[in-house]
Amino acid sequence: MIILSITLIVKNNWNEWISHSKIADINKNKSITVGYIPYNKSFIVDPNTWEFSWIFYEVMQEVWSRLNIEINYKYELWWSDLITAIDTNKIDMMVTWIWPSQSRSKFVDYIEPLYYSPVYIYTQYDNSKFDNNIALIDDTNVKIWIIDWEITSSIAHEDFPKAYNYSSSQLTNVDQLMLDLVANKTDITFLEASVANNYIKNNPRKIKQVISKNPIRKFDNSMLVKKWETELKLLIDTVILELKEEWFISEIIDKYKSEEWNFIK
């Protein structure tokens, strides 16, 4: 009788959890509310027509089409408020890519990545001091431009703990990192190759990639759902893996591929 009672309690609690889970609401309403951050090579919003495009938009349109669920792009967010938006159930998921980090993983779970981005070290165009010897960066006289609680901060603290961190808030635009580098306010920073290459294309002989054997990091380009929304994550992951096997995602990536965009499939 005790075992039966415990079983019934667990079963009832499980059923109650399922009935109040996000996936239950999505299945009932046949729609999902998402947030997005306009970002180059990931999710672009045309300023004139307000039409969406690029890789994450196209892939997720296919994901929800196969699941017969309407996707509602309701909120344009910024890096600093995306965790709050998910944690307070303002949105069901975040559709712009984001790199997994330990600080965010307390509040969110990461969706199966669509592709990977290499991150390199960048410095002034005429600075060759760190080429093939990035260990020299770990020095108290070297200034690293970082954004608080972001990947740049993690790399600096983990790989170059002696260097001085020239930090800014999460509201800072990534372009500012490159502008301050050009202005010699800092010595180095860490950038996704596609972002840096695009800047270099439009601003030649201003910054350069520090020569090294490998990128300083390789990051998953993932999306976010709320922590413990396991069923929702599994649902999305399953379709994304299916699309990978069908080469659908690879074809979408190739569609938008350009010479300044460096990625890893």
C-alpha cells in the first residue's frame, strides 16, 4: 500500500508538471513565442521592411513547419535582458545564436548547435608582438578589452589571468571593441572571425588577427530555452538533428556563405 501510494503521488505530480509545462501550452495553442537579437550572420531584420532572414530564422521556420506550430517573433531583445525574458516566461525560447557559458547555464538549456564559430585574438594592424607567441599576453602590462560576464571575459580570466581587463557592460556593441583597439585604448580582444573579417573588409589596415596555430576557442552557435524545459529542448533538438542528416542546414549555411564569414559546420 505504501509503495502504491508513493507511485500514485509521483504519477500525479508528474502529470501535473506535464500539464503546466511549456510544451503542453505550445501543443495546446499550436504556437510558440520567441525572442530574437538582430545579429550579423545569424538573424537579420531588414530596417525598411521588417522582414526576417538568415540562417537561424530559416532553420527555425522549417523546424516549426514540420511540427505544425506557428512561431511568433514577438520580442526584440539585447544580450543583457535575454536571460530575464526566458526566466520570467516572457518568451518560450531565444532564436538568435548564442555561445554556451557557465554563467548562463544556471538559468537556461542550450539547443543543438547549428554550426560552430572560431574565435581568434585581434590586435592593432601594426602590432606583431604576440604573433606565434600568445603567452606574452599573460602580462600585467597588457590590456584586454572584455565585456562583463561574456565569452571575452571568460577567455581573459581562464587563459590570461595576469593581464589587465579593460571591461564594459553587456550593453556594449561589439563594434566598440574594435574601435577602442584601433584607438590604442587596449592591446587585444577576442572576436568571432566573421565579425572581425567583416570589419577588416570595410576598414583595411586597422586591426589584424594575431597569428597562432589554432583559434583561441571554438563555440557552439546554439539557441536557448528555459532551464529544465527538457521536453521542449528534446522536441527542437530532434528536428534539428533530422535537418542536419538531410543536409538542410548545410544548404542554408552555404546559401549565405561569403568570403568574410568564417565558420565550422
